[in-house]
Amino acid sequence: MTRTFMMVMAVVAVTMLSLAASAGTISGKISGVSGESVVYVEAPAGKTFPAPTQEPVIDQKGLMFQPHITAVQVGTTVQFLNSDNVAHNVFWSSVGGNKKLTHNLGTWPKGDKRPFKFDNPGAVPLLCNVHPEMAGYVVVSPTPYFAVTDKSGAYKIENVPDGSYTVTAWHEGAKNKTQPVAVAGDTKADFALSK
């Protein structure tokens, strides 16, 4: 191998290590509520992120939205599937409380899917006109840095670039709570929510 090639490889290796060292983890626990919550990092002013290519599926099965809570990044297309033997509908009355963003995907039979691209951040309460007892949520994060907690309220968001951010915790029926977080390696951020 040539000396120039070896030097280039050394520079690439050092660059990769420095990039890895400049990303951290935010972890913590949500208390005061039971069940799953969503924690996400707010977008720094003027910062945008490429839309993900994966399309998560929310199934309507057993007269329930499954999963009950789905977290996605802004720009994600979600596929809504009907696996029940009855027709289902999917609609929402707002996105992040903005009632101008109401939408109705219509009603469709078993086996069919309907896609929708979520371009606005916030919680989206999912409902079904055919079965009013059905409810679920899509929580649209403004960044790719988000996590759904486990049942105990624990969460971990990995690969967050070092820096200062605002982090938001969301829980069904509770008021959102935000707090500033300075990420430098492993960082803790706990939230106490109330209904």
C-alpha cells in the first residue's frame, strides 16, 4: 500500500472516532403516569432532517389500533392496515392540537392498507368512525431522536449529537413537559408527569 493511502485511511479512522465521540445518549424515566410515554428531542432552530424511508404499519386488529402508540419522525409515511373481518375507518381531529390538520382516510375492508405521510410534529389521536371505542396515537417527533418508554417509564435515545436541546415528554391524557438537556456522552433526563 502506498504511504498516501495509509495516511488517508488514518485520517478517515480518526474522523470516524471523533464523530462517534461527539454523539451521546439521553436516558431516564417518566414517573407519575402508568403505561407507555414518548420522549423526543425538539429540533434546533433552522435544523431539518431527511425523511425516513421505512414505513411503519399500524394495524387495526381485534378492534384495536396495534400498537396503541407509535412514534415516528416528521416526514414518515405510516401504513394503516385493516386485519379485522369488519370494515374500519381511520381519522384524526388534530395534529399537535392544530384542528386545521384534521384528516379522514375513509373506510376500507380487511386486508387493505391506506398510507399517510405525517409532515407536522405533535400527537395525533387516532379514531375509527365505525367503532368509536377504538383509539390510538401517532406521536410525530420533529427529529430522529425519540423513544417510546417501556411499561415502567424507562427510555433511551441514542446517537444524539453533543449539544444543548429541549426534550419533550408526552403521555396519553397528560400535559406535555419539556426541559433543557445538555448532551455530552451519557445524559440523564427524568420527567414527572400528571394527568
